[in-house]
Amino acid sequence: MAVMLAIGLWGLDRGGMWGDESVTFQVAQRTVPQIWRLLHEVDAVHGLYYLLMHAVLTVHPDEVVLRLPSVCAATATAGLVAALGVRLAGPRAGLGAGVLYAITPMTGHYAQEGRSYALVAAGVAGATLLLVRAVEGAATRAWWGYGTVVALTCALHELAVPVLGAHALTLALLRVPGRVWSGWGRAAGAVALLLLPLVWVSQGQAGQVSWLVPPGWDRVERLARNFTPGPAGPVFSGALLLMALGLRERRTAAVAVPLLLVPPGILMTVSQVRPLYHDRYVLYALAGASLLVAAGAGRMGRALVRVRFGGRRVRVGGVRVRFGGRGMWVGGVRVRFGGRGMRVGGRRVRAVVGVTGLLALAGTFLTQLPVHRQDRSAAHRPDNLAVVSALAVRQMRPGDPVLFVPSVGRLAALAYPKGFRRARDIALRESAPRSGTLWGREAAPAELRRRLASVDRVWVVAEARVLNPLRPPSDPVERTKLAVLREEFTVREEHARDGAVLRLHVRRQPGDEPPDVQAGTPPGAATTARSPASRPAAPRGPRRRPARW
């Protein structure tokens, strides 16, 4: 837990929020009635999390405070994974599992994100520990705690429901008696009943994940690499080897393997028909990988401590040693033998093996240090809204009209209002809190044309790929924005930084050259930054949507 806490707090203030975090930040600062109204339209799946963050940000609305619950949840998860390892395979395996979970780059990534995924992982780890305790204790009251934790976890994110399938497979592998099945069945049934209203509401909001695509084998490989302490090289290969050894630890494997495979397997299978899968939705399954690797390492350590042989000779470090009587000292290490085996070194060898394990963990973390350091940079996230606001502060004059293309770009103004406080949002019809939406409602196409006709200059905050006229958006309002800008305005300035684009468009005068069809700007337009026509074409692909499930 100390290791996870240190990794989580390291570089927590990375200097900017990205889109999904900004949604949490601005929604959590609304009133409870406003949040409740929003959940009827979008993000019902995040409702409980928004209410929790509403209480947290009441103390101090800050992006570091926004991420602290995730850090605390990841720290708790590391401790719960360690407790699971202790109960299933002993103290050393437990310590190894907890540290492995803490140093895995994927864990650190979501420990520093203001979303619910780290909290869901903590809930699943706690529920799994309670499941093991209920199986061992076989007391009816033990299932009350298990059911409560699973229900709260699934309420935080309903795609945690597949963990019930993983737990069912665990019970089957452990061959538990009928009374255990009965207790688990009642708890799982109660959870399902409680979640039915949430599932019913969220099904009507499934359009929020329309950007997802059916996962292929490449996603399976990427998930496998993300679930190990190192995504490539000897660390990855060693982790796979230790997982294979861990499969021989029957009790640990019965808990870890279903947790590792069942939730991703269910979501990937369902996603072939209706895409619902993303790596972050199954972050909680990573605990199974850490448990397996630690169990395999423990098995290897025990094999090194106890050396068995069939005769009276053994080769140690290339030197043949003969044994006689009941034992002898070799190189300062006592060798005792008798019957069909021997033990080399006793406590001393066990200490050497333990120190070797700690050094291996430290070495693994150091090899992945560049990955962890990269994650502490705002540029490593999908976008950085603080950069957009900083550009607006430097370039906009009081009263300047601003147009967001697409409208989701308004998240920058909602998360960092300072940069846009002097500007006038020319397309906005109703604000986000009042309309019960994530980024507000905009004027209809005809009204938007009338508003733009009244100005001679407008600042445009845009995503680079959306500015390509060869890929017109499906939304009529967004098409109107691009059409008016292309037909009636020309680019005077452009400022780009870290993927954010801020353009000043001025009304075209009679005699101006027609716009360049490829770049969407007139040839030779004056710029204070880079000429839009000189930049490489924006990569094509599906438009990123924020506020994902």
C-alpha cells in the first residue's frame, strides 16, 4: 500500500485535465438536482460516482483533489490484493501480489485519473476477498457483506457485473458445498434486482459508446501486455512464465484465473454484437494477473529453497560435491540430507531467495520507470484542456465571439472558465447545467447562421480532424458551422499546441480568393503561428467522444 500510495501521489498535478476528467470536474460541481436531471439524459452509469465526487469537490474544487479518490482507491486495492494473496498462498505471495499490482503501469495510469475505474477495482478486490472468507467461514451472515460490496461496486460502474460470473466459476473450481452456492446465489440475485433500474436507464443512453468497435485479437494482445508489470521484453516474458507456474497453485488459480479471464472474455464476446469493451472497463481484472504472477514466483522460490536429488552426488555451481553421513557444510552453507531429499541452506537460503525477489520487483519497476514518468505528463492523455484555455487567455480580446467545433470543445470553457470569461459563446442557446447536458444546447442551424452573419471575426476552438471538409460531420449544427466558416470567412491566425487548435476567422471581403478545398482555408492566408495549408493532413478515424462509460 505504501508503494502504491507513493506511485499515485508522484506527479499527481500534471498541469491539465483531459476531456473525461473535465466532465467529472464540472458535473460534480453542479447541485444535486442538476446532477439528477443530467442522469436522465446521459451518464446514468456514472451517477453514484458523480454524487461521491460532488461531496469531495465541495471541500476544495481542484484537479488534484479530483484525482485523490482514485489514488486512495488504488492504494486500498493494492492492500486487498495482498490480503488475498496472504489468504490463498501465504505472506510472501501476498506481499509480492500487492507490490506487483502497485508497480504495473496500467494501475498507476488509472490511479491518477478522475474517473471511477480505480474505485471499481477496489470494490471488486474487496468483494473477492469477502467471497474467499465466506467460503472458508460458511456463515450465512458473511454473504451480506459480500452482496453489499458487489452492489455498490456495480452501481459505480455497471460493467463490473461480469465479476459475478468470475466468482461463480471460482466456486465451481473450489467444489464448494451446496450451502455455499445457496448463500452466493441469494447475494448475486439481490445484486441483480438492485441493478435492474440502472441497466434499464443506461440502455437508453447506449449512444454514448457508439464510438466503440468490436475488439479483435490485437486488443487481446494489448490487454495481456497491459496486465503485466512490463508490456514487452524480459519482464513480459518472465511474467507469462510465472503465470504458467502459478496455475499449479490450485487454490490461488481457482480465484485468480476466473478474475483475470471471465470479465474481459464476457465483454469482448458481447462486443462482437454490441461493442461495449474498452481496457479501462476491466481494470479490476488486473488483480488476477498479479495474484498468478506472485503465486508462480512463490512456487519457484520454494523450489530453489528445497533441492531434491536421488543419489549421493549433486553439482553446485559447476562443482561436484560428495555427501556422506547425514550432512556437511559447503561454502559456509549447511547441507542436510536424508531419505530421498535434502534442504540447502535453511533460513539463509530462504533469506537469499526473499532478497532476490525484492530486487526483482525493484528492477522491474526501474525498467518501467520511463513509462511511469511519461504517464505523469498531460501530453500523454488524449487531450489537455488547460492548453486550450491558456491559448484563449493570450489571444482573445474582451467581447470576442468564440465558436466550438465540435460542441464538445466547450468542455475546455467549462473546466477552465478563466480563459473564456471575456469571450462570447456565439452558438450557445442554453448552458450545460440548466439544460441537463454535458456541454449545453446550441442554436438551430438557421439561428446559428443568423448569429454568425452579425459578426466580422470569430475565434474557433476545434479538433484538427474535424476541420477537414472532406469528412463532414453528421450533426446538422456542426455541418452548418463548417459551411459558414468555409463560405463566408477566411483564416487570419492559427495557434496550435499539444493538439489544440485556436483559429481566428475574419469575414471574407469581395475579391478574396475562394477557399482551398483541401485545407478549408484560402491560399496564402496570413497566420501568426503555422499556416494551416502547410500542416500535414489530420489523421482520419472515428471522432473521439468524451464522457465515455
